[in-house]
Amino acid sequence: MAVNRSDESCEPAVSSRRAPGPLTAERVLRARIDSGEWPPGHKLPGEVTLAQTYDVARGTVRAALDVLRAEGRVVTFTGRGTFVTPGSE
């Protein structure tokens, strides 16, 4: 029995709003810091809020924040949040 697939697209279903992954999330967060929109001392929104804002998984946000922490652009204090470090602009 032949299956008619003429109405199915071969293109993957990808939302144009969804960032492709941690590199894009990382770039967006870095841009907000570099532009001064988030100045030194600014408390970043929580991981869940960032994930919802940029339509990515929480793990993607965590990976992006890990890179920014390694670069010294942000610092995280348990129970207090993540903050932009001085000299990050």
C-alpha cells in the first residue's frame, strides 16, 4: 500500500522565534551587558525568566551563564542571583 506524502514538507518544523541554542543565548546576554543595558551590579532575571523570554530551555540559559561566568562577566551568589561584574562593559 502506497502512502501519499505529497502534503508533508521535508523541511524541519522550527520556530523562527526560537534561538538555536546556548551560543545565541550567550550572545544575547553578552550584548545586553556590553551595551550597558545591564550595567555592573545589575541583577539578571532568573534562569526560568530568561528561558521564557528567549524561548529556550533552562539548560540553555545555564550553559550561557556558565560561559559568561567563566569570562568574568557575571557572578552568581547562591540564594541571591546572578549579577553583572564591574568592568564588564
